[in-house]
Amino acid sequence: MNLRRRKSASTSACLVTAALLLFTAQPVSAADKAGCRDFDGMMRFQNSSIALCDSRSFAEYTLPIGKITGFDSRTNHAEMEASQDLEGRLTQLLYTIPKGPSSAEVFRNYKEYLASAGYRVLYEAKGPDFGPSQGSFFESMGPGGQIVGYSADQSRYLAAVKEDGAAKTHIALYIIEFDDGYNPELKVEKGQVVVRLDAVQSGELKNGMVAVSATEIAKRLDTAGQVILSGILFDFNKAQLKPDSRAALDQIAAFLKSDPTRKVYLVGHTDNVGGFDFNMQLSQARADAVVADLMTTYGINPARLKGYGAGLLAPIASNASEDGRARNRRVELIPQ
């Protein structure tokens, strides 16, 4: 196997099989883009270098575990036969490899290494078998752009997971032989292999959102005219309330029961990821989910509640960063 490890890699090297011991540890390539480094504990193909990278401390990620059957370029929304919605620390790396090995050879080396390191394959495919929109998906959501988007014929894809107690690491590995496309940050020769590696680390994430008390809700409505309901949490791109939302819902219900004549609007908001219509529908569905829970769980009269979706039309922070997008995904309470 033609994989090598950074000197600072973690002790997961113990999991590597005897065949991997034929390859000695080497320092990071001098050709690596400044500020980029290998994903912790991960080996790279021999003589490869990191051309582009991106990382976020917390992000949402859709992992394909089935054929990508369609892609809407207006919304960056992909249709897949199967997928997993993930949240966690996201690392995205784009490696280039000097001409010589094929995408099939590089893929087999990575697949063998991942198995030896404790990863379990969730899905794999090659070329057209991965679907007609595979390139568009990877072009739209990480480093590489057209370089990975326009060269699907000799592509290889693998999704895998490694579990360590409550912690999980999911890998999306997309390997192409460059055929066409342009990226001003990157020069690649035709036939050269390019590796895109996305890693999502997730586990037990402590909920840092403190529910607004019933007393504070009443106070803020009187002084500010609206309340951002911290602690109302949803699954990624869905309108299903997470169990951690219960503390916040308890306080909203307590406030409404303390003032039986009060009528309110529950207004859902989103970030700007995805299309306008999708976000309007999602925000409406989330507002409706809060209304439905207050009615069914706490017996609040439905005549006192109305849910509306504002979509991406009323941001309270810039959508240019993940932190800003997270602030914009919210539910507000407003008096009728």
C-alpha cells in the first residue's frame, strides 16, 4: 500500500496492518498548501500533496450512501437514493498526486487502509454507477470546484464510518482522474489523480443553549416585542423537534399558562443555504411543529397560536460564516 503518515499522527497507527509497516513516517509535503494538514490519524497516498483545504468546528453535512440521482444547481440540493445527515467537526482536503497511478489504484489503497484502521464501509461505487449528478454534488460543497465536478468517468467513491464509544468519524472519499474543469487556485494535468477527503467527527455534543424562562419571555415581550427561543432544536433540514428542545417548550408553555389571554405567533427562520422556496417551506414546517407540540403536549388552545415561516428573509447575522448561519436558524415568539 502506498500510503504514508504524518509524524504527528495519533496512536491509531497501532491499528494499521503489517503491510502498512512497510511505509515509514514522513514529514508533511513541502508542496502542501499553507495552513493545511492531514486529518488526524489519517494516512495519505505516496507523494501526494494537499492542494486545498477547509475546516469548520461545527457544520451540517449530508453523506451520500447511495446513488446521487439528481442535483438542482439553483438550490445546491442533491437527490440521493440514500444518505445520512451528520453534524460535527468538518475537515475537507483536496490532494493531488503526480501522474502515474490510476484512480482505481489509489482507491484500492485507501479502501485497504481504512479497513485496517477500523473503518466500516457504508457504500461504494465507481464511475456512472454513482449516478449522473455525483460531480455536481462534490463541486458544490467543498474545495476543488470544477476540478472534481467535471471528471466523473473514472471516479471512485466510498463512504465509511469508525466508531469509538459515543464518538464517530464518517469519511466521504471521492477520487477522480482529471479530465476537464477550471479552478484558479489549482493546476492539474489531464489524467492526474485528485483525491477529495471529507471527514465529519461527531459524538456527544453538550447542548449549550439555555432555555429562556417563562418570566424572561414575558419581560422580553413587554420590552423588545419579540423573543428568540433559545433551545428549540431541529434535525438537519427537517422539522422534527429534538428531545433537547423539551426544556424550552416547558418554559413557553408555562408562560402561556400564566397569561391565559395572551395570543402569540411562532415564527420560523432559516439560513440562506438552499433555495428560497425550500427555506420558506422548512421554516413554516418548523413553526408548525412548535405549535403542534404546545397544543398536544401542554393543552394550549390552538386559537392562541399561529405559526409562520419567514425563511431566510430576516437574518440577524451574516450568512457568510457557520456561526452566523447557526444564529439565523431560530424560532421567535411574537405577540399577536
